[in-house]
Amino acid sequence: MKKILVAVDASSVAPHVIDAAVKLADAYGAQLVLARAVGLPTELPPEALAMDPDSVTGLLVKAAARDLDRFADALPAELVAAREVVVGTPWRVICDLADAHDVELVVIGAHGHRLLDRVLGTTTNRVVTHTERSMHIVRAPHAGSTASS
């Protein structure tokens, strides 16, 4: 295995996704492609409504890049093959990046299902359905969990 795509978001699961990907990369001698998809949220703060749409997108991309840089900066430089922040529908961005970087594995987080997720499907479910890449899905540890990996 040479490359692993690590798809993170701004959720509390993201550090667990990074940790799992690092363990897999170490085990297989692979490098990581850190990825963050940026979609326009359905609810924007009032000040964003007065901004030019390109400015809003730019602001969201910069914030996502800062988050991704924090993760990457905490890892050995030789472990990170690339950092990607792409605007688009998250599941599609992840599938496209997996193909573009020709990764063997996609590591992604799973979240609790909300009502809308049950109707539309989660990003994770859609990636599983639309990619031909192998997947490793990470869940956040339960609050009372004592398991270590």
C-alpha cells in the first residue's frame, strides 16, 4: 500500500480518523493524502449573507486549510504526501480525490445519524457506495470506553 486518503471534517471524530490513518500508514509503509471537502453550509452567520459569495467560499476554504494544516503539522513531514482542500459536495470530492491520487484506501469518520442523514444518506455511506477503493471507517470511542489500540 502506497497512499491512503484521509478525509476529515470539523467534527470531533476527525482526530480519531487521523490517528487511525497514521497507524495504518505506519503498518503498511504508506503516505497520507489529507483531504477536506468544503461545502456551503445551509445556515450561514448573518455577516456572511452580506459578503460576496466568493468571499464566503474563500473564508470557508481558509478555515478548512488551517484545520488541515494543524493536523499535518503534528505529523512527520515524510508521512504526508499531499494536503487537499476542495470546494464541492463532500462525498463526490472524496471519491474524486481518491481517484486523482490513486489511493489504495480511504479512511473516513462515521457520525451519528440524524433524521436528514437517514433520508439523504451520510457522506460516509455515499463514499462507500460510489468508490471502488477500500474503506476504513472510524467511529469516535464511546465515552466510557477503556479499549486502547
